[in-house]
Amino acid sequence: MADSASTTQPIRVMLVDDQTLLRQGFWRLLEMADGIEVVGAAGDGQEAIAMVERLALAGRSPDVVLMDVRMPHMDGVQATARIRARWPEVRVVMLTTFDDEAYVIQGLQAGAQGYLLKDASTEELIAAIHAAHRGESPLQPAAAAKLVAWLSRGEGAAPSQGSTSAPTLASSAATAESVRPPSPGDELTEREHDILRHLARGASNREIGETLFITEGTVKNHVSSILSKLALRDRTQAALWAHEHGLD
């Protein structure tokens, strides 16, 4: 019997990194993985946006973009925000050598699906691509710890590199294109409020279901309803929204 990888379309992946050797290395690595097709590579944020546009016009829009953070001309955070604003179906995973808290938070607020360090194993990288494609949020433990630390401090804005102040989520130039101004949440049902609180604490659908004594499928339906009502794109943005509005 054929496995699922052979009966479904491969995940189209695009690489964005300003180091040629790294782009080539990741390309060769992913070429050997089942169920993944590399459809292009770019050297900076501007090239990345232009390449996504070309691929989209050709009907080969990438499913997942692996995005570096520090690049010339346009960095990965800005590029992520613009890509997610124009092509919301494209998932972006930040792939970088930097685990600085500012980069983690700014990347996620810009619309990144996950955050991975370049020292991740091949298995972790491939798993992250599949997770992002499924709509999940792959975060390496180091990045997840920084997100939790930021949330626990009760800060309302992403930390800024080289600055003592940072724009709020609603006014950030990098995130204004990807995160819509949220409503107070009055439109959510009591059950959706409960699920959102658990989601903000990092609980999976199964864990939420076990806690609230409902099925995993019911949780998934509620999460979809929450994202729709709050005009958010994914679970990570929902968690950030819940934190900003005191629902965690």
C-alpha cells in the first residue's frame, strides 16, 4: 500500500537566506526529504516577496517559506508581514541563528507560523515544515521559552532591538499589515473564552479537550470559530491577542 507522501501533493517550500552556501545546503537537504519540493530561493526580503509573486502567478505559490531574520535591503520580519498580508495562505517559519527574544516576538507578531534555529536537526526542520503546513506553530524550546517569558512579564509590545521602546501590537509598522486590530472579544461564547485561555497557555487541542471534557474535534471547531471572530490567522496570534486583552 502506498504511503501518504506518495498519494498527496508535495509541500512546496521556498528558502530565504542571504548566505548562498546556506541556501544551497538547505535546498540539497530538503530535496532528499519525502513529500517536500523546493520551488525557489531568495537572498533577501525584497527578493522573497518578488519570488512569491512570480510563483503565485505561475500557480506554484509556496506552502511554507523558511525565512532568515537578518538580511540586507529588507529583513525577515518585514518580509514576513508583507507576504502574510498579500498571501495569507502562505506559512512562514523563521529559520535563523538568532534566538534573541526581540526577534522571536517580532517574527511571530509579523505573522510567522513558527520559529526555528539553524542548528536544528534535519528531523526537526522537516517536522517543522509539516507542522506549519498543517497550520500548527512549530517553536523550538529556546524560542518557546522566550515567548512564555515575554507573556509572563505582562508586556504589551514586542521588545525592540537597540531601543528602549517598541511599538504596540496595533501600531507596529511590521505587524500592522498582518495583525488586524482586535475587538474586545464580546462576540466570543463562554466556551470559546475558556478555550482561548487554555490556548494562550500553550495547550494542544487534545489537552484542552481533556481539561474541558470535550472531544478534540469540538476543540478544533471552536478554535476555528475564535480565529474567524477575532480576524486572526493562527493559534500563535490568538495567544498573543489573549495576552494583550487579559484573557490568559
